[in-house]
Amino acid sequence: MKDKDLGILLDDILSGHRMTVAEAESLMKIKDRRMWDIAAAADEIRERRAGEVVTYVRNQNIHVTNICRNLCNFCAFGKPPSDSEAYLFNKESIKESARLAKKRNVTEICLLSGVHPDFDVESYENILRWILEEAPGVDIHTMSPDEISHAAKMSGISTKEVLERVISAGLGTLQGTGAEILVDDVRKVICPSKVSTAEWARIIKEAHSLGLKSTSTIMYGSVDTEKDRAEHLSVLREIQDETHGFTELVPLPYLHLNTRLYERGLAPAGATGRTDLLFFAVSRLFLDNFDNIQISWGKVGLKFTQLGLMAGGNDLGGTMFADEVSTDAGGKDSDFFNPEEMKRIAEDIGRTLSQRNTKYQLIG
Ligand code: SF4
């Protein structure tokens, strides 16, 4: 893309032009100093849509199990049941984690686990109830479309019935995880056992139609191209046009250590800083119906997180008292993000920090 063309395109976007997939693809490919122009335009849109407040949620992860039926090729966390490191929390361990979360004054408990091959809808209902018995009022943020699909198959009921039952059992918000790259040719390589793009979108829309809010995610930087990433954003934008059920986009760069994709020579050693920064910025410019772009500090580290806030990001995600998923794949700084440090990072770029709940209502 020529300099002049880029300037015209960014001016058009700032004036309300809805980007095409081809435009997003070409912006993500830029390799020189013009990336700062894209970041500056994204920062301007961030200012208009999300203001000067940097948000975070006080949350705790509970990794109920690392046993997973999918064993995705990009993941270092999921294990087969026979693995010597495989584990499954029992009822008392889950309750103990929930009590600890309550003591820490979290407003959200995030269950990030493997898709256990034996879990049916009742397994999820039980976990939700055990947590709410110990931490009433907390938003339990869990279950990807893939987990909903698996629970439906295991219980011989529809995905809608699973959603209705877990809502009744106390599910707060749905995880828009398992999206990875919503392009089936890429999914066949990185996560062949997961639901297809169409099924992921169908379940998310079904959840939104029942009143559930969800996050949306992308895991980029493995075997995917810029075009794949742009198409993924397009799927999300279309769903959001229809349901307005996404609370935010959470861009998740691929972390390569201990993953089969990297060990087999299929993927590079993770996304680069340029790729990360341009992805944050282009997603802000492309997703004109999203208010929030989260910078995942557990994946990119604290210093880079601050730069992400200057390239379209407005949210720091959670305090995350435990995050084994990132540490297993070599993520840095992925234990706990102290709100005092978040405040320093936000104020250092002239913004203010505010606590939010899972649905982005400010609470402090
Ligand atoms: S990404 Fe999720 S579904 Fe895939 S192997 Fe890891 S834990 Fe399992």
C-alpha cells in the first residue's frame, strides 16, 4: 500500500468508513514506520468509543482440570487422561478455590479448563452451584461454545437446553474462547477437534439470544495469515451487528513453547511485537461495533501491555490470581497483576484506572 493510499484510508475510517477484509489484511501486513500512523488512528477511535478510562476486573481463575478431549496443537495446557501431569479438582478443591476468591474480593471467577471427555451438563451445573455456595454474587465466567457442544452431546440434549440449564445453575457470562481463528482451513491444523466456525458462531448467537453476554477472542500468530485474521474479525463483526452480545475482543497471541505446532516446525516462535501492535490497532479500527479491546497482559507482558493501550486497547482484563494456561506455554508475568501497578501504567499515559465488572459496568 502506498503512503498516500494509507493516509486516505485512515482518514476515511476516522470519518466512519467501515473497513473491508482486504483493507484490514493490507494494514496488518505493513512492516515499516507507518504502523505508528495506524496505531495513532486506532488510539483516536479508542478515545471516542471508550474514553480515557482504562478498565480492569478483579478476578480469579480456577483451572478445574487440564484433562482435555481436544488436545489442540497450539496448546501446552490440555493433557490426555493418561498423562502423568493430568489432574481434576474434586468438589472440595473447587469450593476451596471459590472461598479463596471470595476472600480476595473478586467479582468474577473464571473457569479455564480442559474440555473433560466425561463432563456432561450436570458436571457443569454442579461446579457452578458449588462455587456459588461459597462465593454468592460472583460472576462465573466460563464455558466456551466447544464445551457447550460437548455437554450437549454427552447429555443427549440440544445446545439451547444446555445453555438454559447452566444459566439456571448460575452461569454469569459465557467465554467466547475456542474461537482461535474462525477459518475452517486453519482450524483443521491448529484445533481439528473443536467445533467448526459455523457451529461456534451458531452457539454464540444462541447464547446471546438467551440474554447471555460473552467475550470474543482470537488466537493469532501460529499458522494463520493476515487474511485469516481479517476474516476472523469479519465473523465477529457480523455476529455483533446481529446480537450486540459481545462485551469485548480479547486478542491472544500464540505462545509457542511446549506446543506441538512449534515442535513439528509448523508454526513460528510466536507472534512478533509488530504483529501484536498492528493486530490491536487494526482490530480497533475494524470492529466499529465493539466498545472494548482488551490487552492480555498475561500473554504480552506488562510493558508491552502499556503500548497496547496506546494502540487501540482500553482494558487490562483481570487481576488473575492464577493463570496456568499462559505459564505452561512460556507466558511472562502471568501470575497476578496488582491494581496499584495497573494504575501506574494507566496514569503514565495520561489515563485513569477504573474497576469494572464482567459486563463492563464501572464499579470503582
Ligand atoms: S486450547 Fe482448550 S480445548 Fe484446546 S487443548 Fe487446550 S485446553 Fe483443550
